[in-house]
Amino acid sequence: MIIWSGLGILIIPIVIACVFLSATLTGQLSSTPDYFELHGWPMGAGIVTSAAACWFLGRRLQASGSKTLVDPQTGNPVVLRRRHSLFFIPMHWWAVILLPIGITVSTISKTPEEVKQAKAERAAKKEERAAARELRRALKEKSAQPTQ
């Protein structure tokens, strides 16, 4: 379950868009087809970029849309602001969470053998799922035939 208030839900698409943009640019600019998978810095750069976007957008949203009212009993001003948070964490503070994640991810690199192994494992799982679907389809057809 995702818990958010205001525009805090935008944090998720911001991170996804920044990482996707980083992957796309890396794929276009590199000569190695698996460069994004081999190196961690493009994903880390996307996460750090999303941290900056969350910080500036969160601060801007926090500053805008506030109302100042005067308490009639005390005469003190009361400022009402709309919160923009995800999992009860304000949008601009997500930058503090995303920044070390991006820096950590930037330091991770894989060897070409690890990338090949991961691709082979994904292909094997895909074949297993296809075989399971085919088996379910055959069992369904067999059970649908009338018995004599």
C-alpha cells in the first residue's frame, strides 16, 4: 500500500523517469550494448538527478499554497500549508534518502559474465513460465473434454 498526501505520489514517477532517461541516454551514447547493465553510474546518476528534482519541487510546493490566518482568540498568525509527502516523509526530504542510494548504486559494477548469467537466468525463467502456461492450457483442454 502506498501512502501519500498532496503531490507526494510524484516522487515515484520522478525517480522512474530519471532512471529511464539515464538508461536511454546511456544506450544512445555508448558503443557497448550492455553498458547500462555493466556499470552502475548511469542508474546512480538517474537517482541523484531524481533526488535533486524532488528537493527543488518539494521546496517549491512547500513555499506555495500557504494561507496565513489570524487566531481570533490570541491574535497570533497561523500558517496553513498543504503537505506533499510519501509514506509520511515530505517530498523535499526524499532527496536526503535518494542521494545516498544514488551514490551507492553508482559504485556498483558487474562483470560481463555476471550480465550474461543474469540474461541466461531470465531466459530460463521465461521458458519455464511458457512451459507452465502450455501445461495449464493442455490440462484445461483435457478437463473440458467430456468423459465417456
